[in-house]
Amino acid sequence: MIGVYEAEIKTIPSLIVVDTKKEGIALPVITYFHGFTSAKEHNLPLAYLLAQQGYRVILPDSKYHGARENGISVNKRQLSFWDIVMQNVIELQYVKDYVDESGLLLDDRFGVAGTSMGGITTSAAMTQYDWIKAAAILMGTPKIKTFAKAILDEFKKIGDLPLKQEVISDLLDQLTNYDLSKQPEKLNQRPLLFWHGEEDEIVPFHHAYSFYEQVAPSYSNPDDIVFIREANRGHKVGRYATLETVKWFASHL
């Protein structure tokens, strides 16, 4: 039986999904980050399937989301998008410390994945933590600085960007440190799956695909980096992508 347990990991409301018979023993761990305006509970179907494969899956709520929403306005959350991504990366270390200190991580087998904003978080985390052993980016982008500039330009076009230029410049400087496309060597041959719908209207398909084409030749084992493109699919993860993600981790973590 698969159990769902509430946990607070250094003040982060989280769900831990794991086989009830294995709740207290060391297992490979996958942390899965939800998308923008979503919440941890929305990824329970995927977490259930991963737990069936023997993983401990941790689903945290991002800042200003789910149990941490705290009545934030739509505009403030929108303007906080990149702060949320960077905070997610910081908090991933808290999750890693939690499983380490609790003796719940088996053989350092720690994976990370996410949807949309969660996929962007995953990409950013790959630049910071070499202890991530495998990852999956679902409709995210490794070109976060390029994506950030595009979003800012859209706000400027409609005259609705309440940020000073100094703030924007500082943000872009910070994002450089998290931009995987600027430091692809940080992948270091680690297994990485991309899934993206070709008709994605939110996060450009070509961001992830062009990056994949750039880095794939550097992998000594071509099976360790895979891009799954889905025709006629917009910004929504369907069953096919879910099952492929489970299969990916089952063979790479």
C-alpha cells in the first residue's frame, strides 16, 4: 500500500509518498516541484506511480503556493516568479539534509524533477548541486535568463512592469548563476530527461530542445540524455509524459 504523509521540512509544508512497508527505511529519493499557481497535491498521481517503483517521493509547496499562499495577490506572485524559483533551489538543500539526517536516503540516490516552474527549478538546481544523480525537466527551460528577459519584455509591451531598471538588472545577474545553458558542463554526464509539448504556449519548446541538441553529443552514453517531444500537446502534462517520467527514473536512479 502506498501512503501519503504530511511533513514539515524546515517549515516547508510537504507530502511524502512512499510504500507504507518501507516508510522508515532508506530508499532512493525523488523531489518533485510543482508548477506556477499549482500545489504539492497536484502531483500525487505521479508520486504514487514512482512510489510503486520503490522511491520515496517528496512533494514540497513552493513559496506563495499551496499551504504557503497566505493570501498573496496575483500580481505579487507573478512578479515573484524568479524569486520563487531561486528559493526552491535553496530549499532543495533542506530536503536533502532532511533525508540524510533521518537516514532515509539510500546510496546517495537523490533525483529531482518538476513541471513548468518546477522544471525550471530542476534545471537551476542542476547548476548548484552535484549530489543530484538524475533529473527530469517537464516543459521547463534551461535557458532561464533568456526566458526571464522574454517575460519582462512582455510586461514592458503592455506598460505593466512596476520594477525599476536596477532591480531588473540585479535579477538578471542573479539568474546567470542558475542558468544551465550558460554552464552546461555542470551536467557532468548526469542522466537527464526532457519532455515538452511541441505546441507549448507558455514555455517555448525550442528553449529546451535547442539546449538538448547542444549538449547531447557530449554524453558518452546517449541513453543518459533523452528528449521526448509530444506533438499536438500544449502546456499540460498528460498520461504519456507521466508514464515516461516514471520509466526514466526506474532505469536511471
